[in-house]
Amino acid sequence: MNNSNTIRKVAIVGYNRIPFARANTAYANVGNQEMMTAALNGLIDKYNLKGQLLGEVVGGAVIKHTYDNNLIRECVMKTALDPATPACDLQQACDTGIESAIYIANKIALGQIESGIAGGVDSISDMPIAVSEKLRKILLNARQAKSLGEKIKTFLTLRPADLAPLVPRNEESQTGLSMGGHTEITAKHYQISREDQDNLALKSHLNMAKAYDEGFFDDMITPFNGLDKDNNLRKDSSIEKLAKLKPAFDKVNGTLTAGNSTPLTDGASCVLLASEEWAKERGLPILAYITFAEVAAIEYVKNQQNLLLAPLFAASRMLEKAALTLQDFDYYEIHEAFAAQVLATLKIWESPELSAQIGLKKPLGAIDREKLNVKGSSLAAAHPFAATGGRIIGVMAKLLNEKGSGRGFISVCAAGGQGITMIIEK
């Protein structure tokens, strides 16, 4: 531990990601290690880190094979970093990328390390498939059998149904509902219209398309596996096209569609964090600083409309600690898991009644929506669970660096009724 009482400033020095791809498209034949290694090597090349010993690399994946059990360390060993650079895995569902940045930032702030990389990766295409519990036990028993006869006797207990594979299910174990199923309840509970959801989705695509055209992402993305931009982005999206899409979760009375919800996605991202001294010694830019962050959780089993609303509480506590209001920001990045979840968050912030009902001390008020997700967000880029945080931090740091000053607010919701917020300043 740092024995001084000084908390050091934490600089965002760099960022990189590979393009995000809808599941079973461009990255159908690659997995977490290949994607994360590509994102890391892109960062290493950009910031001349080849052969350097960093304090630590941390990140994770929500969906992992057993051979990914030491994922980030395995990836580091495949990069051009000094192989003595330590690494560890961290996972907090969709919060993983931001939580990894907090992990590295805290170590830098306390003087434990001078530099580190935070990241995240997820492959839906390379999803692990397990065997049934009955087959698993039979295989284990057969392995322990002392003779061929005992092995055969064990396998004779197999039944055809035992051979059915178990595919990971995209649902909350506490409720049996998917994120989309929960968010349908959120949309109904808070009266979020289909029209408003589609308009938010359209704006996300148009903002990101414009950002690509202007070259905003040119230095942020390393091409990978034949892809040089996010393949979920729809430059030709329109409100008319979005309106034609059928409900995806509640087929009869639903308002969530494939257009206003994020698809299952593959991708990886990372950010380089450091002390000011470390960055200056190497002639690296200080794009912005991480100044505050907060993690929160919410009850969502009895109140199923709450699953993705924990950032409400994280934001309230964080702003109180920072002595700021929600209006004191130049840019807002609110992760668009679903348009309905973003709109519900904004509606609760604006309403004294809804804020009181959910348990907030006070409403945080309205924001200028022209400052929200100005370069597009997850509805356009898509959402590889653990990789989204790095994408958002990178975008916010670049926005503030280009502006030359200012303050950015980040909010990410996650499975398990959790959420995370962060303040970045220049």
C-alpha cells in the first residue's frame, strides 16, 4: 500500500478496440483470446508499449470457456508487452469494462502501480456448450472405474435424453426472464412508448454513422478478421424501417424490437490508464482523468421492472460525493442496452414522484439530450457485454480531449440488477 496520504490523479492515456460484430458473422470462428489479444496489440502499437512492463492488465468476459479461466493473463502472454506484466480476470456482467478501469485506477491513485490496461471481451459466437448433469456424472464415474467392465456398466446407464447439450441461456436465474423480458416490463411500468424507443434507436445509428463519416473512430479501432467498422451500424436506418419490426420479447403487446434493442455481439476493447508522471515521461497524451465512480445494485426479483435501473442509485451517490448536479456535464454516455431502459432512466430522473417511488432521495433532473450519446452508442455499435465499458470510456475521453476541457458522465446497467457510473474530466 502507498503509505502517503496523497491520492494521485488517474489519466486516461489511450484506447483501442476491434470493430464489434453481430454474433455468428465476422467473428464466428474466433474466440475471446483472439479478440482480446487483437485489441491489446492494437493499443500496444498505437502507444509504443512493445516490450514494456506495465503495472497490471485486468479485464474479463461474461461468457467463457473453461480454457479461458486465466483469460487476460493468457492474452497478455500473446501480446508484445513484457511477459512479466501481471494480469487478472474480473467479471461484473455488462459493468465489466468500467469496473476493470476502476480496479486499475484505484491502484494508480494509491501509488501501487504507475500504469495499467483495463478491458473486456465477449464472444457469443464461440459460446461454450455443456453436457447434461447426468452425462457429466456418468463420465466422472467411468473415469474412476477400475476395469473395462465397470466402465461399460457405467455407460449402459446412459439414456438418449442425457446426450442433449446444455447451451447457456440469456436469462436471469432469479426470475427466468431475459434482459429483454425484464425491459418489456420496465417499458410498460414506466409507460415508455414504441415511438420514443424507435426515435432513440434511430438517433444512435445516425450519430454513429456521422461520426464514422467524420473520421472520429479512425484512431480508435484496429481492423480485425476482415472487419474495419461495427457491422451492426445501419446508415440507412429510418423511423419507417424501425416501425415495421415486430416485437421481439412480448410478441403480442410488446414494444421492444430488434431495432430498439442491442443484438448479441462479439468484440473486445481496452483503455490505457496511468499516473501523470508515467505518461509524461513517455511523451504520451493525457486525454482526460477518471475522477469519480460508483457501483450500485437494486432489487429486481419482486420488482421486475427494476433490473437495469441500478445506475439511478450509483449516479445519485456519486454526484453527492462529487458535489455536482446531473446538469454539470458537457457530455453524457448512457449505455443503450435497450432504448426503453435509457428512456426509463431519464424519465425517473425528471420526475419527483417516480424518483420517490423507486427510493431516490431526490430527482436528479433533466439533461440536455443533445449532449447524450453524441457519437452513437450501443444500439448502433452493438454490445459485446464486457467490451462495452472500454468503448464508452474511449469515446468520452476523446470527446473531452478534442473539446480541451469539460466533464463527462457515464452510466452502464448490467445483469443481476447492478449498475455503474463514472465521471471523466479534462
